[in-house]
Amino acid sequence: MKRIVKFVLIELFLISTLSGVCLGGITERINSIISAKSQKKVDFAVKIIEAKTGKTIYSHNGNKPMIPASNMKLVISAAAIKYLGSDYQFTTKIGLLDDTLVVIGGGDPLLGDSQTDSKYDRNKDWVFEEIINSLKSEGVTGIKDIIVDSSFFDDNRVHPDWPKEQVNQEYACEVSGLNYNGNCIRITTTNINNKVAISIDPETKYLSMINEVKAVSMGSSAVGSYRHKTPNKITVYGKCHKSAGFDVAIERPAAMFGFILAERLRLADIEVRGELLERYVKKDTKIKIIKTFTTKMPDVLSRCNKDSMALSAESLLKTLSAENTTGEINGEWSHGLTLVSRFLKGSGVDNDQFVLSDARGLSRKNMLSPNAITMVLFNMYSSDSRGVFFDSFAVGGVDGTLKKYFYQKKHKGNVIGKTGYINNVKSLSGMCKTPKGDYLFSILTNGANGKTRTAINDIAKAIIDYQ
């Protein structure tokens, strides 16, 4: 009997010792990464927990609020699932009000999104083709006005905390109750016989383009653009050797959709006799809906987290606001963030561990602690929405923003997460899959440098390597 008890005690001692070595190993490894000479001036905040129990495995400044960059999108996505449900659908409705064509936006960030259209084998003009076919089915050969109603969201399309010099960039695009093509156009410059031609996609006269690009036959080649005070007047500049393409955010996206629609109708021999108007009309009971476009929540979550599409995050935030108000429905940043704050507190996050400014993480006023993020991850992991939430993350070595990282056999497919980057800020939060179970983590860095992304990735690898 004594020998059996002695054996059990020895076995428990060995298990405890081995477990201690494991924890000691990961702690030592992560500490060495953080304290490396190349990262001496970088501020790290890290937390790692067991997915099933919430037990802390490692913490360094775990409760310290940091600028999270795009890791904000994880919190917004989780809150959107909480308030809207994983089966929520974004809708855009097309209707007739007597002889006027009406477009009623529902905040869909993926209407005309090329990546989503490719996923479902849809051509780039499919939305307009469907509208034209619906009109012809109604026997319509001409209309008077086109009304676009984007009142599902308020008309504050540009966040005051976004860098003003970046508002023409794709990642700083406007957010509207009626979005199209990511609220951007793609500009392509082509050197043809030492002359530079400019084309845009979608093709439209909604924009005024000024070509100041110089043709070059050798040397550096780079092309950019800037806006004028006149809305949607864009100057393209730089040097073009062969061909270059880039996305540019446009102003008043709802109007752009209506303008392109009018152009496409005329090409289809449907006369447009009146004006393009932006106004509230959706409550008019005389509207006859002839076509409804829908986008499922998982598609929006995937573009938001897997691909870090900024417009998806802002649309999720303003939609959860619009769908959770009484009286006048009008999606707002301030109201949406109040609901997200309530969600964080309900997840057990203290007030002093977060500050919320926008959804995409472009604002430097956002603050989140690794503890706040891992608590959100833990609650989602324990919920019925675990699948739809974590399936929206990028998969290391496979897809999204993590496709070019974690491609080694041991790590590929086992690190899923959301990256983040703005100037001097880099982050990664998500889940690591190991033979011993899943681990949730958040790694935030401020004052980041050119080698910090490697350091962040090495911390995530250590979670797998030392289990």
C-alpha cells in the first residue's frame, strides 16, 4: 500500500515538474523575445490564456491599455454578433415610387465587393444587371428621378479621428448607409508609346480625373493621387514605366451608386429623364419593392477579420446601432460605441482597460488591453457563436492577412487571428491550436519597428512550440 502511495506521489511530482518546465519554457522564451535588443524601445503587452478554462498561461502588461490598430475589429465583430445575431442579413432594396426608381440602403459593406462577387461567381456589373432585368420585367422603359436613401446610417461618413491626409486611402474610405465597391474606385495608369493613359473601375463620369503622370522608360516608377476641394476631383501624379493600379476612396458613395446606375440604365435603353436625389424615402408605403439584395453576416465578418476590410467593421458598428434604437433609426458611431462599451463590460472588462473611438482601428484614440481582448475571445469561444466568429479569422499560412506567415508545417493552420497595423503600432490576437488544447492570446505593441512583426509572430509560435 505504501509503495502504491509512494508511486502515485512520484508520478504527481513528475507531472507537476514537467508542467512547470513547460510554463517556465514559454515564459522564458517570450521574455527573451520581448527583451531582445531590436525591441528595446518597443512597448509590449501580452496575455495568453487556456481557451477552455480561461486560466492565464502568460501575462506581460496584460491589463495595460494600448493602441490596438485593427485588433479593434475583433471586439466590434463580437459585439455585432451579440446585438445582431450570426444569421443577420444586410439588405439593399430597389423599388418603384410611381415613375421614380428608389434605392434603399441597409448598410451592406459588400454590395459590389469584387472579392465577395468572385466567391459567388458574379460578374462585376451583376447588381446593375439585376436591377435592369427587374425593371424590364415590370415593363419599365423609362423613369423620372432616381432617389438613393442612405438614411439607415447618419451622414457622418468620415470619422473626425481619422488622419485627414489619409482619407483618400482605401483603408480610410467613407462609410454610408448605401455602399458600393468598397466605396472606392481603382485607378490604373498605363504607359502606351511613352504616353500615360488613365482608366478607372468602375467606369463612370462621376469622377473628374486630372492626369499629371509622367511616362518614363527607366528608373523608379510610382503613382499616387490627391483630392481637391471640389468633391471627387482627383489628380493622379507620379511616374509610370509600364502599368500601375491602386484603389482610391471616393466621396458620397451613395451618390456614386445612383450616378453609375443612371449611366447603366441609359446603356440598357431605359430612359432617365429627371434628377439624382439623396433623401429619406423608405417609409413611403407607396413604394413597390422589385428587387432585394442580401449579404449574410459570415461574409461580412470574414472580410472584416480575415481580410481586415475597414468598411466592414464600420458598417457592423453602425448597423448594430441602427438596429438597436427606438424611434428614429439612424446608425451612429457614438451610439454604436456605447453599445460596444456595454458589451465589453458585460464580458467582464473593467472601464479602465478600454477607450473606443472607431471600428476599423485607424483612430489612435482607441485603447484596449490584452486582457480585454482575451476576455472577449474567451466569451466567444464559450458561446454558441464560436464557429462563425473564429471562422472569420485569418489562418496562418493559408489565407487572409496571415497567409504569408506561419507557413511552417508545425504552425500552418494552427495560428488563427487578426493582425493590426498603423504607424508604430502592430498587433496580433487570436487562437493557437495545439495537441494539448486551444490557447487564446493577444499581443499588442506600441512604438513598433520593422522587426516587431517577426517578434509578434515568434510569440505566437512559442505558444505552439512549448505546449
